[in-house]
Amino acid sequence: MSRAAFDPFAQHLDRDAALAVLRDTVAGADDGELFMERSLSETLVLDDGRLRSAGYAAGEGFGLRAVRGGTTGYAHSTEISLPALRRASETARLAVGAGGGIAAEAAPMRPVTMYPAIDPAEGVSFAQRVAVLRDIDAYARAADPRVVQVTAAISTSLQEVAILRPEGGLATDIRPMARLSITVIAENNDRRESGSTGGGGRMPLADLLEPAHWRAQVDEALRIALVNLRAVPAPAGVMDVVLGPGWPGILLHEAVGHGLEGDFNRKQASAFAGLMGQRVAAPGVTVVDDGTIPGRRGSIAIDDEGTPPARNVLIEDGILVGYLQDRMNARLMGVAPTGNGRRESFAHAPMPRMTNTYMPGGNADPAAILADLRDGIYAVGFGGGQVDITNGKFVFSCTEAYRVKNGVVGDPIRGATLIGDGASALKQVRAIGNDMALDPGIGNCGKQGQWVPVGVGQPTLMIGGLTVGGSAA
């Protein structure tokens, strides 16, 4: 629903009094800020024809931070008031000690936002949302008699933030989000397989609930389920792999992107630490993180420290040229912040995080890349994965993949996992397609217990010499 924009100084605090507490908190510190937030979220899940859950949450609060060197003092509260702020100041100041810090350069303030203060579910009633979920269930079951279960979920959220800096500057942002998720399970001869799809972004929910849109999503989820029904056990061994465009960029995000975050490199805990200016990838490989793309899950008007985001080039033509930085790690490394200080909510301190991370396209025709694959697999969908930041080693499970021999795409395969390390995989990129695509809007990124929405993307890629863990005997 429409409502007045979040203004903590009109609704809760006297600005001059809050600024005085903030300045006292960071006296003798290197940096700090007062982060204030109001949020709401709603989720509906229909499972097997029944409304399984309907949840609504709303809240607000603040986080107060003081930073000295590499130490952070942080306190937060669900009560935005001057007494609560003063109590938080006592806790946050414990990190400052006797003081002696040099105040960091002020963050550039951006007073504008990318989106209005409107609930993304505006104009779509609860009853209408339930009706669409039921239509999705009925449409999927009517599409194929092998469908035995359908799960569909609608989620919306609106986050509004205001960041007060010790210099007196104020930055604000409004962050709506909407998402539709669909999973279809099909059964044939006592074998069951699933297919999932969906997406969204910083957009009105009504756009996702147009019949043409959700029907296409159901068709895609069903297609994946039916493909997996006829899948054969995956082979195992070291082989070349072609990755499809779009969502397979999650491998780039996990295996490479986290290793390019400033905190890991400052602490020498990343496989990319100390390699600035050196070749870390094959020629033609460029990696970008861009928080300014309109409508994407990872896009923000400001980061959670008040710094505007940017199109940050991390790897350019195979050469490492940058890391992702929040204010603290940038200061300690002697570089500028990149607008990547992010936090899950007011209850969390910020840290360097990705926004929308992708590899721009090359010049190769995707069909020609597949035709050049002599013996390997073609992976177009991924599920969960694990990555060790210190060495970049990863394991990813494929949700849709195919066997390829002599350039011919053959049977779908099941049980395939990709095993390797990000640094080596980048150097073994052999072909880059001209079909770069961003994911459909489904990414969430976890780090140190915090979750933030992100985007990923890439073109069709051929990577040589990955280990494929399979299920074939």
C-alpha cells in the first residue's frame, strides 16, 4: 500500500540531537554512521493445491557503529528513540577505547532514490494473489498428466533506509522487491523429478502476475521436470564444460566474486590476494560488479554506508584490476570505497558484498561453442554449491545438464556436479559467447550469517578441464 516515506527525524528523532550522539560515538574513531531502517515483507505459498503459509512482517530499527582500525563497535535496537540511541552509543564506543583515530573522508551523499515508497504489492489484493497461485497450480496440472505436485510462492518486500553520517550528511534509499517462484514435480514409472523457475526484481508484483508471464514460467518449470525424467546418470571425470548464459553465472559469483571482496584480500585469506595487476584469467575474460542496473535484485541507489554504487570492473581482459570495498577495508587498504558496503538489516554491521556480478559477452557464436565441444557436458541450470574462499575450490550441483560428444547435444544427465577452483577455471576459459544474459532475478547471497539480494550473469562459456562428479557406475 502507498504510505508516507520513511523519515526518522520527522517520526522518531530530533536530527540535531541524533547527530550529537553519533558524533560523540565516533569521537576518536576512524569512521561510523547511524543506519535507520523500516521494512515490511509478505509471502504466500501454495503447495499441492492448498495455501500452506501466508506470512507478513513489519519492523523498524537502527544500527549505530563506531570503527577504529579494523575493530568495529556495533549496537542496534528495534526502538528508534533518543534514549535507545544513547544506550547504543555506550556499547559502540567500547571499540574506540581512548580514541586517537583520524576521521575518514566523508561519503558522497546521494539524496535521490531509484524507486518510490510504494509497496510492490500495491493494487494486488490478498485474494487476487491467492487466485493466481491457484491458477498456476491448475494450469500446470492440466498441461501434462505426469504432474503430481506444484508449489508456487509469491513474495514482496519494501525496505527503506536512512543513513546519517558524522559530517551531517544524510543518504536515503527505497528498495522494493517482488518475486514469483514455481516448482513442478512430474512422475513417470515410479520416478519423480522436479523443475523450478521464477524470478523478479525491484518491480511491481503486478508485472509478475500477468498471465502471459506466469504461464511461461510454469511451462519452463514443467519442461525442466520432464527433461530430468528422461535424464541418464552423469559421467565422471575431467572434461570440458560449456556453461549456458544467465543463471550459471552463480558459479562466477561464488567461485570468483567472493574472492574479490576487500575483507578477504586485506586479510590475505583469498586466492586472489596480492595479485593486483597480474593475469588471473584467460584473455578476453572481464568481470564486473554493477549496483546501478535498474530493476535488478542487487541494485541500490546507495550502499548501506551511504556510498553510491558504481560499475566496478574487477577483472579486465584477464588482468585483476580491482576489489569490492566497503569503507573500512578500503581505508585500511589505501583505496577508495566502491559502494559495496552492504548489510542484511539494521541488526547487522556492513561488510564488502557483491551487487550484480557478471561477465560481459565476447564474440563467439553460442552454437559454434557447443559444436566445438568434443567430449563434455553442457550445463544450463545450477542448484546449491560450496566454495572455500581461501583457495577458491568449489563444488556445484547441476539441475539441468546434457552430455555432448563431437558437438552434438545428447541425453540429459542427472547427478552431475562441477568441481574445480575459481582461479584455475578463469584461466581455462576457452570461448566466450556473444549472448550475455542476467539471471531472471532469483539470487540471494550468504556471508557470515547475513543474506542480501544479488544478481548474476554471463554469456555461454567453454571452460576446459573441470572435474565432473557423476552418478554413472
